[in-house]
Amino acid sequence: MAHGRCTGSASTGRPGTMLGAVLRMRLRVLRRHLRLRGRRRPRPRRGGGGAAGSGEERAREPVLLVSGMGGSVLHARRRSDPKFDLRVWVRILLADLEFKKYLWSLYNAQTGYVESLDDDVEIAVPDDDHGLFAIDVLDPSWFVELLHLTMVYHFHDMIDMLLDCGYVKGTTLFGYGYDFRQSNRIDKAMAGLRAKLETAYKASGGKKVNIISHSMGGLLVRCFMSMNHDIFSKYVNKWICIACPFQGAPGCINDSLLTGLQFVYGFESFFFVSRWAMHQLLVECPSIYEMLPNPNFEWKEKPIVQVWRKNPEKDGIAELVLYEATDCVSLFEEALQNNEVFILNFYMSLI
């Protein structure tokens, strides 16, 4: 674990000088960001522009952005209270508390879905702004905007670039976020992607859609293409994949199942979801296991999983043990054999 060095002092020796300097720097960055936005040429975001703009718009093919693992805003809603709607992923303030309370889940082998521990809670992806809200800035709070915490800016820059190029939200630009806890083959995800493709196709006047997917979003699109080939051919023109783990993601799987993932680093990580809390969620997510490495793929260099383990025959001295990525399932099974009971016990202590 890294430890921040907080013992130094500002050169002036005055209390609060360092904090004040940081805040002033952040404010200057924010003002510059807003000035740059103001200088950009006017662009229509939901409707068409003038006659020339309308002509250009008619010539454009629609674009659908599909997020990757952890790249969609998730809200918790209560079935007993229609007014309750809380963003639980991503958030910086109170991140760990709300994450454990609402997102910790168990996999139901009978239904194939990951289900929240609280039966009254359902997890939903907001569809505001034609699906773009859920994949843009993943924590749209004033705190993140003020400090310009770009680590939660997911498709933000690409959305801005496409808008600058003349794409229009709801006509030629759409987003698709999904509950990344679930399997990439689950019916709800497939139905949601189909509905989004149909919407983009109709809104653009019958033009086929160009999909841009990131990371695990590529697996979701591939599942859709395999399971709904006729629909995919009807609505999709081109598909661009960015960093898609088609042959598996051994490093991601290793971190997810043994230690958990960390999405934010540096000082800001102290305000974010902890590795341990993320680990307790990911071990129950079928989407993670769908990224296990393909045992039949001809790797140029086989990926290796390296794990420090205590050797009981050497007084518990830790040794670095190497596993081939396709042969480490036994390691994961050993590490997770008692995890479910621990989750339930911990959750019961919360309520």
C-alpha cells in the first residue's frame, strides 16, 4: 500500500498556504476549461442547425458509444419508494459506504442474474441524454467538476470531439451504458442494445450505425452479434473496438479475483471505493469470469500470473509463485472458497 507524504510544509511557513495554492490551481484549471468551451463554435446538441448544418447532418452516419467494465453510471432505486434514486457508481464522496450498501450482490445461478443483497433495491443505468449521460463523466457531482478529477471522465473527451465535428445528440450520437456486474450475454443487456440500435437507426433516417466499444463493451457487442446476427447486420455499418479482451484478460482476472480492482490512484483514491470493497463485488460478477483467458488461443508469449504466497514448510516465508494464466483456476478456487459467507456476515453487521 502506498502512503502519501504529508509531513512537508509550504516554503512560506504559513498554515493553509499549500491547501490554498492547490485550490487556486484547481480553480484556474476550471476557469480555463470553461473558457475553452465558450470559445468553441456553436454546435447543435439535440436538434439540427441551419440549412447547411441540416445537410451535413443528413450525410452523417450515427455513432453509438458502448462503455467498458465499470464505465457506466449505476443508480440504486427502491421498489418500495419510487422517489428514491441514488447514484452508487461512480461517486467520490461516501463512495465505499454506498457501494457496500447497495452494490454488493450475489449471483443467482437459477436466474443467471447478479442480485442485490437487499431485495428492495434494484440497480439501473440512467438513460438521460440519449444514453450519453451514463458514460460521459461517471461522477457528475460539483465536487468532481470543481477539482476537475479527470480519472472519472470516461467517454467525455470523445463525446466532446464528436460534437465539435457536428454530431448531434439524439440524432447521430448515442450512448449505451449497462450494468457491468451482469453477464455480457444476459437477456436484459441484449434487449437494451437492440433497442438502442433501433433508436439510432430510426433517428438518423434509416442509416446504419457505427459502434465504438471500449474494453468489456466489445465482449457485449460480440455476444450480441453472435446471438442476434440478423439484427446486427440490419442496423450496424461498422464496429470499432478499443482494447477489447477477445482472448481474455488474465491480468484483470488476477486482480479482480485475488485483490480487487482499483480505478483511481493517488490522493483521490482515499475518497473512492476501496480495493477490498470492489473485490467483494467482482467475485460474484459473471462478467469477470467471462474474461478468463482462452485456453485454445495461440499466445506468442503466454501470460503468467505471479502471486506472493506464504510457504508453510518454510515458516510462512512468502515466495513468488508463477502460474500460467490458463492453469490458475485452482488458485482462484482456493482463495475464494470461504468468501460468500464472509460477504453475508459482513452485510448482516451493516444492517
